[in-house]
Amino acid sequence: MNSTELELLQIIADMNASPEGAYNIRANGQLADRHVTENIDIRTKTDSPGIDIIIKPETKGETVHIPVIISETGLNDLVYNDFIIGENADVTIVAGCGIHNCGEKESRHDGIHTFFVGKNAKVKYIEKHYGEGDGNGENNMNPTTVINIAEGGYMEMDTAQIKGIDSTKRVTKARLSDGAALVIRERIMTHGRQTAETDFTVDLDGKNSGANVISRSVARDNSYQRFFSKINGNNLCSGHTECDAIIMDNAKVSAIPEIAANSIDASLIHEAAIGKIAGDQLIKLMTLGLTEKQAEEQIINGFLK
Amino acid sequence: MLELKNISFSAENETGEKEILKNINLKIDDSFVVITGPNGGGKSTLAKIIAGIITPVSGQILLDGEDITNLSITERAKKGISFAFQQPVHFKGLTVYDLIGLAAGKEIGINEACDYLSQVGLCARDYINREVNSSLSGGELKRIEIATVLARSSKVSIFDEPEAGIDLWSFGNLIQVFEKMHKSSGGTIIIISHQERILNIADRIVVLGGGELRATGTKEEILPELLGTVDSGCKILADSAKEAK
């Protein structure tokens, strides 16, 4: 792997060339490196591009890294990754996609991730999207995440897209059984003329299931963001969705949270707020010696942390 | 030394232009100064003018002889002016540790940050990683606000009604904080307050009412008259109260 690719790896997955635990590195549409462990198997799919990540029941405290990096211009990469997480497992999965596009053509990665979280299993899923490049080629990513959580299962999803992705449409769908819980934290920052659309649908099918979907975003320059979330409460359940956006310059943000109760015992809340940085926040930090620009950066960094 | 020369300020309201400060002249030396007076008398406005948050209509502000009237909030902060807000600002995502670190202006360890929090009577470990938002109570936010000023070594530290929102139990503790600050910083501490216990530790009391400087002097000179207001009718405040109407 060259230094650009290693750098991308570090940014999106916080990892060096050979991390601890199981991993699968995909570079420019090809398998670059793979390591499996006794409890975690990674297999190349035979019917479509992508991999199956199979985690044995009762696997505790292990981590899987599955980064994707693209450093060729004009590459159009599509993968289907399935995660099968056994009962009572407790694992962390780090995914991410980094594009370094120096050319003039569009580089694109579309990942379709499907999770099957077993009974009483616990998963922390961390996903980062990052793009860079000195050319005019566009970096586009369209991640789709499908989540199925069995009885008593728990999944936490942290997803971030901080820089350099020109266009993204992110779709997340989740279905929860009895006693299952899902927490999604999304952080997005768009610059220039970037567009980011995000679309969450959560079906709370199970009794005592619960979901919390939190999105924080910053839209700068002439960028555009659209946030859509829908939580369907189909049983005794609790759901909360929150979209909080800071708008700057000439950016545009639209937030469409929807909650639908299909059961008398569903308890659902949505909150959405869009606004510029509060003047008194800037003033406070300026009285600590920061310039207006520095104050702005601190507020944004904190907000997206 | 901080010097205010002919400071005036007015603001628009429904009934037209209202004079909030009228020709204030004040010299503040290295000392512990308490600005007091009735509500609406212009105290907070004066404090904000010193910090650069509000620009006066006319007049001059000098810090150690240097004219800082046209300096920005940031430039004044860098010259050593600190300001603790009466109503602390909320920050989504910034933690107490972040804020104290920014105030210190350098990388500080958890222990150092905790030390500032302990000084304002907060059990530091419980707070250090909390977000500075509405999950904290008014009193907690207020103390964190004061801690951010402690973390800066300032020439002039201004506290706008530090007692507001702080319970009686912690208040004694807070007075000790101010006393300690006074001794260690060697700078000027300006507190806007109505609290007798704060007035009692002042080297100098400034009474502001109806936008005018009513009186200035040592606590021995000012305090008996202020505290006697209710019984004897303090002339200074009686006049201010009349004008405030």
C-alpha cells in the first residue's frame, strides 16, 4: 500500500496497515488484505461483490475493521457486505470509506451493509466517510445500511462524513424485534457545492423496542443538506429522533422528521432545529481571546464531536 | 489601571432614544472594586463596554494608559480583560474541559482543569466531561463561567452579578474564591453585585444609578449609607430610584 492509501486508512478507520483483530481492506475495488480470527470469519461473496462477516455467538470484546479505500480516479465501486452477529456477542465493527481523487473523473463508492444482530447481541458500528483530492474529479458515496435486530439485541451506529464528499445519499433502514434497541448518531459537514441527503426509516416492531436517531450537521458555503427520518411505532415502544443543524454562509438545510404511531402504546418524539451559530456563543469565546473565526471553528468542532 | 473617560451610551427603545450611561468618569486601580446600584442603572452595560461587547457612543477606555476604545473583544481579551457573563452561554458539544482549556489558552491537564472547578466549589470529576448545556443547572453553569475567568490570568476580571443563581451555601465559598483571586492575580477584580457580603470585601465601591456615577469610595465611606437606605433613606439611592422612574 502506498502512503496516500495508508493515510486514508488512518483517517477513516484509525488503523495502521495491520490492526488487531479481524480485518478486511478493500483498495480500488480489490481485496488488499484480510485477517480472520477464531471467532470472526470473513468470506468473499460468490454471487455478488462484497463480503460476509460472520461473528460466532458469545464472541466478546473483539473488533472488526473493514475499510474501503479508493485512490484511482474514475473508479466506480459497489459492494454488498453482510454482517451476521451471533447471539450474545459483544463486538465493535469499524467501517469507512476514504477516497483520494487526484484525477478529473468521478470516483464513487456505494456500499450496502446489512446487519443481522442476533438475540441479546451488542454491536457498536462506527462508519466514517472521507474524501480528498487535488483534481476536479467528484467523490461520491452512497452508503445504505440495513439493520435487523433480534430479541434483546442492541446496536449503536456512529456515522460521520466530515470532508470532501461531493454528493452523498445515505439510506438507513432498521427493523427491531422485542426488547431490541438502536442508537444512531450521525455527523455531517458539507462545504462548497456539496450535497448530502440522509434518510432513516426505523420500524419498531417489537414490544419494548426503542430507537434514538440523532443527527448533527453543519452546512457551509453553498452546500445543501436534506434530513429525512421516519420512526414507525408498531408496538409498545419508544422512539426519539433529533436533527440539529448549524447553517452558515449560503447553505440550505431541510429537515423532515416523521413519527408514525401504529399502536396505542407507542411513545414517539421528534425534534428538529436549524439555525446559525448563536451570537453570544461567539462573544463568550472571543472574551477568552479567540478570534471570531477561531470561535466559529471551536463551536463547530464541539458540535460535531 | 483601567480608566473610563466620559463614557456615554444610549439605546433605542419603544419610546425613542434612552440614555443608559451618562458621561461616566472612573479610574480603577489595582484593587477589588464592586459596582452596585439599582437594577436598570447601567451596571451591566458599563461592564460590557469595558469588555468590548458594547461600543460606547462616546468616550474613551484606557488600560494601563493605552487607549483600547477601538479594540475588539478578542484584542481586549488578549490584553488581559476577562468577563464572566451574568447569564452563562450554552454550548452544544463543548465540554466543561474544552471550555476551561480554551480559557487557559493552552493545553492543560485534567488535574489543572479540575483545580479551577474545585475552586468554584464543583466536584470536578463529576463535571469535567459534561457538555456546557441546559443539562447543567443555572448555578452549575454560573460556577463554570466563573472558573473560565479563573483559568485566565487577567489584568482586569469583570464578574456580572456572580451571585445570581448561586445558592446561599456555596456563596461563602465563592467569596473566598474572589478573595484568593484578588491576592494571587495581582490584577483588578470588578464585580457587579447587590450582595452585602461582596460589598463587604470591596476595597472600593462604585454606585451607579440612572446611568450616572452616584458615588465612589471605600466601603467605610459608602457602605453605612447604602445599608441604611431602608431606615434613613440613603440619598444616593433615593436619587437614583427617583430618576429610574
